[in-house]
Amino acid sequence: MCNPLNNEEKIYEVIEKEHLCISPVIWHLIDHHLRNDLNIISIIAESHVISNDPIPVENGEKIVKQCAEISQFLKKLRAATNKPKAS
């Protein structure tokens, strides 16, 4: 990870200590959406790295679009998972 949180190790410790879990259905969503978007970004970038060609603007725009898709997905997931429980 290029920019870890300054307290990331402590966060992992809390997750393990408190046995915090993400449900399998949420993992399925995360895996599906992030993997698809990251695969698209990777394919675009790799094709230019392998050929040693600069990334053209239209492909750069596709990469930016996929990054926006990731952000949009995470916002939607956060909104869906941060609702208070009904009593």
C-alpha cells in the first residue's frame, strides 16, 4: 500500500482483538466491483507499459473514469452499511 494510515497497525489489532467481521455478501460486492475496475485499469496501463508507449489521453480518461467508479462504489457501500439499526 503506497500510503498507509499512521495508525493502521493499531486498526488491524483492534479488528483482530474484537473479532470484527465483514459479512460474506459485502465481501462479494467489494471483490466484484473493485476487482473489475482494477482489472480494467491494469489492462489499460499494462498495454502501454509493455509496448513502452505513453498512455493516450482517451485511455487516461478511461483510467480516471474507473477510479471514479471505485470511489462511487465505496460511497454507496458506506451509505448502505452505516445506517443505524432499527430498534
